[in-house]
Amino acid sequence: MKLKQVPIAQVESMFKNTMMDLLDIRCIEIGEDYIVATMPVNANTHQPMGLLHGGASAALIESIGSMGSTLLIDINREVPVGLEINANHIRGMKSGLVRAMGKIVHAGSRTHVWQVDLFDDTTNKLVCTGRLTVMIIPR
């Protein structure tokens, strides 16, 4: 399955008044089988020690997979919902921009699996790697 190629502004219009809006997650690229987004590492995404919060990383992973699955289904008839998420935190980040690259691993009729890697946008070093399983349910 290929992701629908729609204007990024159309994808981002769904972010208004959501956690994605609050965390300033921005979609920057849509490919045939992948999606790329960014999120700032700042006070809104820090844990108490001043590092990128693992929950913010998980929110970015789930956001990427949900965005991507939305581009694979007929959203007038179906809805993507997160079923399972895991994240392995590789290194910390104190500031800057984290770039997430999500790639579809499996696109079945009822489940999708996304592999999502988060990189420090300045150094291109891996910060976190995760996997999201999405269930496709009737609207």
C-alpha cells in the first residue's frame, strides 16, 4: 500500500487542539511508504532533568504512525487507533529538534505496523527507536 500524497497542510490541519499541536509536532515529508515529522526539544518536551521526555518521544512515535495510517485508509469509513507502542531510548537530548522517520512495516486490512526512528536533527544521531501497532476500526 502507498500513502496518499496530500498537501502537508491538510495533514497538519488535523493537529489543531490536539497533543500534536501542544508539542509542536510538524509533518515535513510524506513519501510512498514513510512519513517524516519534527518536534522541538524544549521545556514542553523535557523531563525534570532537562532531557527529552520518553513520553514525548512515545507521543511522536504514535503521532507518526497514526498520521501514516490515516493516509492508508478511507477515513470516511475507518479510523486508526493505537493498539501497542514500544520505545527504546538510545541517547538523551537537551535542546534542538528531533526528527522522526516512520516507515510502514505491515499494512493489513485491520492492523498496521510502523517502525519509527527519532534522530537529533543537528547530529543525525539516533535518539529513540520504536514500533507502533495500529488497529483499523469501522467509523
